[in-house]
Amino acid sequence: VSFVGNRGTFIRGYKAMIMDVEFLYHVGYIVTSVLGLFVHELFYSILLFDLIYREETLFNVIKSVTRNGRSILLTALLALILVYLFSIVGFLFLKDDFILEVDRLPDSKALGQRLHSEERLRELLGHHRAPPGRICCCSPVCALSFALIPPPAADPEQWERACDTLLMCIVTVLNHGLRNGGGVGDILRKPSKDESLFPARVVYDLLFFFIVIIIVLNLIFGVIIDTFADLRSEKQKKEEILKTTCFICGLERDKFDNKTVSFEEHIKYEHNMWNYLYFIVLVRVKNKTDYTGPESYVAQMIKNKNLDWFPRMRAMSLVSNEGEGEQNEIRNLQDKLNTTMKLVSHLTSQLNELKEQV
């Protein structure tokens, strides 16, 4: 309610309301909370992303990806094109090298027969207190009976061909090639040096490694890192400006060196930004018929969104100091002029005395 009131939601049009990012964010926040309350508690975990919205450093991490999103998407498109080309080459010439080791799911039927045989053996031998999956067997008859239980069936083939179709080649190269540090060559069959296609495999693996892994992926990472560095520099520059520049008049700290008023006193007493804000609020809530002359002028400037009423690049303390400095210079010039006139009159009198003596 406070957000809606402060943002002026009720006095703006529907289009401006819908286009407001902060308003949409709070609406999504409420919808997520309602889903967590009535649908599933998992939706509450999404609210942890509010920390990113509130912390500027974390928000810059997201902006480092979205700010140059077009460049990243185009580079990713280039990576997909290269993966497609390498998949075609692998499908046409290196199909037999795409043999991957797989871990198949165990056969549930054979596993059930094994457990059933162990349970029957426990019932026959009376070892009901043994833990599940283990049989306490000490007598020769027991050992012989346990040995007669058929072992589980051997696992099927642990190797399968992954490039019998072009689609499977694309999926294999995209899935395993980009996730392995050495490229797609890390998961392919290791060929013998005596094979005729051994040089082709070396060239294929090295090209994928240098072009896709080293160049293209590092281009994407470089864009993200450079954008994050730029955002951090902008943040530091803004903080530096806020620390060394007056928010109201824009004068820098060095303008107040060797002056009667320091920079801290200037931004605290002379140009306190909160006092200006309080004055703007006063003009907004005060009855127009009770305006004074300056208040009427400021109200009209605020209505026209004109900031000329702000004292840009000037301050009363500096004006008074400059005036005093000019007066001191004038006094010094007058003193020098008086001294010069006295010296001239003294020289003139001496010259007259010399003339009389001659």
C-alpha cells in the first residue's frame, strides 16, 4: 500500500501503470506469495531472488548478462552454427567414433527375482533376524544353498552409438562437446595411430577445441565480464560524484578549499538536499492561495519541470568570499597608489631643491 501510494499509482493511467517495472515486480511478488500459500510451498523459494533486486551488486551481475544480451545471443548463435557444422562432419566421416559409455538402469525383473530368492532362503534357514539384503550363513548346508541362488543377470552392453542420425550427432556434440574442457574429443573413441582417419580425428578435435571452446565461449565470457566491470566502474564513479560534488549546486569539493565555509558545512547547512525536498513537498501540499512570491515562482517551475530555480554552480558563501577578496584587492591597490604618489611628491620636491641650488 505504501509503494502504491508513493508511486502515484492511483493518479496515473493504466498504460503508465502497466509499463512501470517496479509495479510489475511487486505484482509478481504478490502472485508468487499467493501460489506458495495455496498451491505449493516450493513457490516461496522464488522469493529469495528479492535479494538480487535489493542488492545493487547482485543486480549488476544480472545486468552484466542482460545489458549486452544481443551480443551474447549473436555469439551463442555463432556457437550453435559451429556445433552444427562439426556435427555434420562427424556424421559424414567420423560416425564410428561416436561411441559413448552409458549406465543403463538395472533390470527390475531380475532384481526382484534375486530379492525373492534371498527371502525364501531366510525362511528355510530360519535367519529372520538378519538385516535386509544380508544372510547370516555359517553351516555347510546353508552355504551350499546360498551358492545355488542364481546371480543377477549381467548388465547389457554399456556402450552405444551416438551418431547414427544427424539429430543424435547434433545433440551429442552440443551436450558433451560444450561441457567438456577439451571439447568433443574427450568423449569420442580413442583411435589408433594406425587407422587411416587418425589425422582427420586430430584435426577435428583440435579445431573444435580452439574454435568453439577457446574462442567462441571465451568471447561470451569476455562480454559478460567486461560489462560487469563497466557497471562496477559506473557505480564507483557515481559514489565518487556523490561524495565530492554538491547535489544541489554541482560545485566540487575543491571549490571550497581555503574558504571560510568547508564542503561538509556547505552540503549540510547551505545546500542541504533534504531541505530542498521538504520545500518541494510544502509547495505541493500548501494551498495555492497561501503562496508567497517565491513559493508561487517555485511551484510554477516545478509544474513546468524546470530546474532553473536551483542555484547551479553558485553558492552564497562563495559569492561573499569573492566579494571580500575583490574589496581586499581594491584596498591593496589604493594603498600602493598612495605610496606611489607620496614617493613621486618626495622626488619632485628633491628635484626642485636641486634646481634652486644650480
